[in-house]
Amino acid sequence: MYSPHIPPWPSRDPGHGSIRLRRFADKDASMAMDLSQDPYVPTIGSLPAHCTEDEALQFVERQRQRHCDGTGFSFVIADTVTDRALGAIGLWLRELGSGRAQAGYSVVPRERGKNVAATALTALTDFAWTIPGLHRIELHIEPWNTASIRVAEHAGYQKEGLLRSHQEIAGERRDMLIFAAIRPQGIRKVHHAE
């Protein structure tokens, strides 16, 4: 059921450069299967490692439900021209009442190193500032993940510190660097209607 506290789905797909963020579709199961081959991605979300097509379709359906259940926005990172799915990105709004959100992203291995994640994070951040009451977006990144740190910095996020033993990943407590973006002064709060 749709939560009245979460803003409606954007009327236009957020985008930046050659990237647009769109709803998940069944055709994105192959992208999910590619992501499931990564040794790290399945440890940080609901995607099973080395998933089958059926498991990938179940993952796609869970992503479609994120907005309906009030969790936030789960987007496919898509090429603007071809609509090919390059990865996934989400804006999680569990703390919207306190003016905060969290973001996370994953790009299929063959598309890494092409600025896809940073462009998608820029698009997501621009979209996030259209949400009334949102003032801060946080990213939690493991200290060893230099590629993700570069993505955060390229998209304008600033490192704020280290959260020791912050969360459990693959059965082990892990430290996380915290990066954040703060709503720029003068950004108009526009609410996109569905």
C-alpha cells in the first residue's frame, strides 16, 4: 500500500547527461542477473548471489514495490538512448520526517569505470532536492571501496567521518565512511506529481 508520507513517483524520469532513472521492468532481470555475479553486491541487499532468472524477476518485483510500501524510490540506471539497464540506484526515505535520506547504487561490472554511477548519483541527488522537507542525503561506503568513494566525491558528496562497526555485511560488523550532500541554499522545493 502506498504510504501518504512518501512523495509520488516523478512525472518525468530524472536524468543527467546520458543517464536516466526509470522504473524497473521485467526486461531488467538480465541486469539483475549480471549484478548477482558480483562478489559484493549480493552481500548488501536483497539480490541473491548467482541468481536464477526467477530470482532476478522476484528482485525486480521487490524494487517495484519499494515506492508502494513507503521505503523510497528504486530506479534502474538506464542509457538515455538505448534504454539498456546499466545498474540500480535508490533513494531511501525512512527518515524523511527528520529531513534525511540514504542513497545506494550498483552498476553492472561491464559498465564500471565509465562514469555511470556518478552520473546516476547526480541525477538522483537533483531529483531528491525536489522532495519537500528533505535536507540531507547520506551514503555509507566501506573504507576499502575507493571506486565508490570517487563516485560520491564526483557527485558532490563530502566525507564526514568514519562510523565504526556500523553495520553487518556477510555476517561481519563493518566500518563505514559517511558521505553526505546537503540541500543547497536557494534550491526551490518542487513536488513532482505523478
